[in-house]
Amino acid sequence: MNWQAVQYEAWFGTKAGRFALGREQLLIRSVIADWPRRGRRLLEMGCGTGLFLELFWRAGFDITGLDEAPAMLEAARMRLGDKADLHLGRAEHVSFDDKRFDYTAIISLLEFCEDPKSVIEEAYRVTRRSILLAFLNRYSLFYYTNGPGLGRGRKRNGSMSQARWYSAVELKRMVRSIIGGKPSVCRSVLLGPPTSWGRGAPFRQLNSLVCPAVGGAFGVLRFDLQGEKPLTPLHAWATEPAAPL
């Protein structure tokens, strides 16, 4: 792996990084809980080292990953082996056929794209059922301590300060200008600043709270492309459903 992949993995190896990743994964699982998954194909655009792609594999999807960085794909192959179909390429111009996938996930990718609308257009083109969009929230304490929201005179460095941060309203407007007025789910986690991530009570409770995507550092939007009635989430069954008579 090159230094970018090493740095990416190293962050999630820290106490704060592990905590943040756990909260982000829990949020994603809650948002996709009612997605049918057996035999369903899911594409992650900008899959990086495969941290979230592995989550989708464990959830039961047939997974495909796309990333433009060979080092990131190398790390994803080391993590996933033959569990994922991995492709080198840019999210703005993917080589997959129309409606190839049931679901597409875009996780913290638009912030670093030159043409984010093209990414959404490609996701819409190759997706049949739903698009999951996770983002770094501009209206969060994370933004004001790690991004362009840093006060004047303070040093700005690292990829976070160079990212293009969005609000949920901006992303909804962008996506709906492409796919129309589709229903959406909007949630976020990690309300506190990064210095509070991984610390004990009351910070753990605060940062684990799922709320509308107006305050948490990590937000998730889900856009459903069909009017199909969702299944009952797996976690909603207190016991196994009774067999039909």
C-alpha cells in the first residue's frame, strides 16, 4: 500500500477513528435495514480500502467496488479477497451497463470529486432500486474543527481541509435535480467534535445519537428509485416469522 492507503487505514486504527467508524457503520446498517439483499447486487463508488464494502458483504449483498486509486484497490483486495468484484476507474465515467446494480453506495466521495453531479448521474444510470449517499456534514462541529470552517489564522492542512463539504439540503437539491422528487431518508451521527469521539459518558451517548442530518459530522441520505414496498427489517422480528398455514 502507498502512503495514502496507509494513512487512511491508520486513522481508523486510532481510538477516535474506530469509534467513528463503528457509529458510521451502525448508521448505514439502520438506513438499509429494509433492503432485500439475497442475490442483490450493490456497487460502492469510491470504495477505498474496502471498509464499508466489507460491511455490505457481511450484510448479504453481492458487492462490486470502484476506485480510481490503484493503492486503495490493492488494500481492498487484501481485505476482501474474492468476496468483491473490484474495478479501477473514475466514478464520473463508469463502464457498467444501465441498471446493472440494485443499489449504489457513495460514501464520503463527492467531497473530493471535480464533477459531483456526474457521479450522481452515473449512479442513477446504473442503479435500479436505491442510492445511498453518505457525506461529511458542513453544519457540524467536525467541519468547524477540521475543515474549511477553521477560524482565520489557523493552520489548514490534510485532506479534510481540502474537501468540498456539503449540507443535507444542498445534496438533496443536487440529487433531485437529476433523479426527480424521489423519497429520501436523512440521518446523521457524531454530534460532538472529534476530540470527544471514543470518550466515555456522556460523550459516547451524544456521539451515538442518530438524528436528522443537520448536526452530525457523518450524514446519510437514501434515495429510492422505485415505489416498491420495503420488506420488514430483519432486526424487527422478535422471533422467526411463523410459516404460512
